[in-house]
Amino acid sequence: VIGVLTAAHDMTKQKKAFETSQRLAAIVESSNDAIIRGLLDGTITSWNPAAERMFGYSSAEVIGKPAEFLKPEHGVSEMKALIAKVKTGQHHEHLETTRVRKDGTVVPVSLTVSAIRDAVGAIVGTSVIYRDVTEQRQAVKDAQLIEAIVEGSDDAIISGSLRGAITSWNPAAKRMYGYSSAEIIGKPAKVLTPKDRAGEIKAVLGQVR
């Protein structure tokens, strides 16, 4: 009877391990981020659908090959340095760098690198998650351009909260009204309105809402 109970206990562990591995596999397959696993020498061992979409290679084309072809010429030493750190158990998050697609175009990515360990805890490989940050970088460039336009404008440009508090104040606003940004930011916009027209700001905010 004791032997039967032990066997049942072992089967339960195996079942849980199998279910966990199935869940993880499903997450990797459906992820919008490219997830690539490899050996400590850089050889690719798994390649999810998002990696195929991001880089243009099918899994059949890349599995078993060194990952160096994904990196610009200047990036090979970067990869070696990352693997060296992973071997010591270090974890890297949100490292911004670039990679090369099959068609030769360069894509900016944010990558997270983790160690893969075997049953006894020894580090045997790497797991790298790649996120395409093209849109984020473009958004930053757009924001910087808008900021430059606002700062260089001859028109007073003021932004504020829906409660009427001033949140930004460009140089032209300082020239027009005489207040510096330090003096005015955080104060209610009604300070700029004549007393006999105090209801204007409230009415405008109501329309904006």
C-alpha cells in the first residue's frame, strides 16, 4: 500500500510539471514579444512566432544557428558580454539596443535576458525577450519636436488641467503676461482673466470636458 501511495504522489508531481510546461509553452507561443532561447555558446534552441514576425526568419531557418546574425557588426561583443554575465546568474531588464532583420533593416529593441537552469540549478542556457520599441522611440521624437515648436513659438501656448490649474507655460507666454513659469505653474488660470470676465475660464473648461 505504501508503494502505491508513493507512485500516486510521483504521478501528481509529473502531471503538475507537465501542466506548468504546457502553460508556459502557450504563453511563449502567443506572446507579442519575440522570445528566443539559446545555449551558452549563443546557439538558438527555440524561436516563437513573434520572433518570426519581428525578424523575418522562420524557426526552421534559425534553430541550431548562432544568434550573431541578428546583431549589427558592432553588437557581437555586446552579446558575448551578456552571455558572460548570464553565466554568473545575473539578470538584465530593458536593455535598449538594435537588431537586424532578415531584409537587412535595423530594428530598435528593448531586451530582457535571463538564465535557464537545469534540474539541479546549473545554468545551461539563456532566454531573451525582445520588444520592438520603434513606436516608443518615434513617440519620443514627436514629443521632442512638439516641445521645440512650443518653446520657439511667438504665440503664448499654455496648457492646464480640467480644474483650471496651469501646467505648462512657454517663453512667449512669459513675454506676453510677464510671469515666469516658476511663478505661474500650478496656479489657477483665472489669474489671467479680468474680474468682470471671471466666468469665461469655467465656461471654456466646461466645453472642453
